[in-house]
Amino acid sequence: MSVSRRDFVGRTALAGAALALPRSVHGLARPSWADTVRVACIGVGGRGWDDMRAIAAQPGVQIVALCDVDSLNLERAATLFPQAARYSDFREMMAKSATFDAVVIATPDHTHAVAAMAALKAGKHVYCEKPLARTVSEVRALKAEAARRPKQITQMGNQGHANEGIRLIREWVEAGAIGTVQRVEFWTDRPIWPQAIRRPTEMHYVPSTFNWDLWLGPSAERPYHPRYAHFNWRGWWDFGTGAMGDMACHIMDAAVWTLQVKFPSKVTPESTPLFPETAPASTRITFDFPVRGALPPVQFIWRDGTLSPPRPEGYPTDIRWPFDGSGQLWVGDKGMLVAGTYAEEPRLLDSATAAAFAAKPLVPKYPRTPGVHAEFVNAMKGVGTTGSAFHSYAGTLTEMIVLGNLAVRSGRTIELDPDTGILKTGGIPNEFIAPPYRAGWTL
């Protein structure tokens, strides 16, 4: 049974309903024109360009401030929103936070936490791109701060969490379509940027439009080099989270949500040779989760760098393997299913089971949504909730990813208390868990 991208139907009724709302939403201060949410965007190039336009397309949204360390990005964004105030330093923008209600953050990973925390402490609603943060300490700090501020809406930008596919997978699994889930395997063709490399030594001039010092943010000072910015930062531990940070918030999403995992009891890394400052070329990371209430133990296996799982026994001969350049394979004691990066095109592999579910589709158990950006705007206006809020879900998903990176970077298996997340393995360098920030930058 297959669900194609064309079959994904967005529910847009919520967006329309969001237009008739009271002037006080969730107890937060609101402008006199109650139907408008004023939004400030931090990072308006690359993914930020897409997020900015997607948020602006929602009913009742006004983009009032733009921030980017590259003046070319600011100029481009200003062609769409010429009345918006412009900043290069988000700290200066936050000093004028009375002019906006919400913040959208789409910077490199190493500035997610400082920008999101500043917005939370200023009393703003926050949309932040995935992964939520770069390190364990940052993720836990954001989860705790968001939990203290339940009236402020938060959302992480893992867009597949709002799709039809993730809900269909959970409904199938809970209906017993593949029996008890024993393991879930994930793979991606990332990285598509340089990593497994050492720090470059060539001298380069900083582009005249680019504020390198602001781009570094809380990370340690170093000379500018195009191997870091704009796109190549993902492979550097000081700035990014490697292939896991880029893709696991999408590929592992359905399994984390459906199987209700919290903390693994053990994370076992395997990789190509390690480098001091960059992620390795390929990794295989195994996450072991114990019994969770009525749910049995389960194992997650992550692969990147073009690694993919071996073709499982019983896999249909008429379906290509691996399923895609990035994908997921669920193995239960009564069957298997596969899906793409964003849980799109989920497919039950047993033909008889697929036929049975096609003949008698399940009654939808989990509400369908109009998408991550619409969820965020609607929730700010008091309609519905966000599916990837920092404290209730996004933090848990992101922490899985940064724990995997912690094990890889440390080059050793790490053990945790599966109930509290307390690290039981000693000897992990503290700068891997809670790196120091440069002067002028704090959570």
C-alpha cells in the first residue's frame, strides 16, 4: 500500500478559522489589530528564505523585521518586505522586541540556541529550523525554558511531522500492521558538503557584504575561510551537526513519535576515521531503547555517508533496494514497511497486509494538519497546537541526534539513564557537551 506525495491533502480550514480571534491570545500582549501577527526573521538566506515566505503566506502575518549577517541576503529579502526593519545583529533586533510578536530562526546550527533563547526570554513565540540546537546542554536548556513558558508557542521546522505519511505510519503500527516493531533502520546519502577534513590554513579575505564576526556568534574565533560559510558549515563540529543534524530530524521523526522513545539506554557509534574538528565521512550509530511502559524494547540503526542497510530477508524482489537515497525501514515480527525521508510514500511490504488495509482503510486516529508554518501561525492565534513544540517533542527528537553525535565524536559507546537522560559514561570531554561561548554570547 503506497501513499504518494500527490495524495497528501492539507487541511486548510484551520487557517481560515484563525482570522476571527480575540485581541488577547494565550495571555500574551497583542497589537490592537488583533488579526495580525508581527514576525521578525533571523537568517533570510537559504532555508531562511523559504521559511520567511512560507510564514508570510499565512493569513494575518506581517513580516516587520529582517536580520542577516550577509547584506546581500538582507537586500534580497527587502525586495519582498520593503517596510521591514533591517538588522545584521539579532541582539540589536531583540532590543526592539516590542515591535514584533514572533521570531523565525533559520541560521546555521551553532546560533540556533542563542537566538531561540533570546526570543523566549523576550516573551516571543519562536519557530526554529531543525535541529533545535547543536549540543546536549543547549537542547536541554531550550526545553526547560520553553516548558516554563507554556503560553509562548514554539515549533521546530521538521516539516515531515505535519505530513500525512507520519500519521499513517503510526496508525498502521498501532493497528498491528507489522506486529511488534523490533528495529527501525535509517539511512541518508548525506553529507553533500566537505567533512572528514582538517582546518584549512589558506588566507582569504572576508567578502565585503559578510559580517564574519557575527556569523561566528558564540563559537571560538578563527580566520574566515569559504570552507565554513555559507553552506559548508554543516560538517564542522563548532558550527554544525553533520549528516545526522541535517537529516535525522526528518528521517527518524516517525519512529521517535510513533514508538514514544525518550532517552536511549545505550548509543553505539561506528565510523570511518575521526577528525578533531569535523564529522567523519560515514557513520553507523545504534540506539538501544528499553521497555517503555507497555511498549517493548526497540533498536534504531542510523547510517550516513551513502551507507545503507543490507537487503532484509523477505524484502519483495519487485521493489528496489535501498528504497531511496534517504529512507527508513521498519522491521516488525509480522512484517515490514518502508518510507522516504519525510515519511512520504509509506508502503507496507507484505502484499496481503497491504491489500487488506487498502480494502478497508483505517479511520484516521491522529488529526491532519495544514503544515508546520500554518500550525505555528494558527497556534499563535489560539487555533490548534504545534506538533513539534520545543518542550514536548522537538527537544526529545533533537536530543537523540546530538547524543548520536556525542558518541561518534567521543569515539566510544555511551550509556544513559533511560528515564532521566543522565550520562552514565565518564570521561566525555565537557566541551563536547557544553562548549564555552565567546564573550558577548550567552544562553
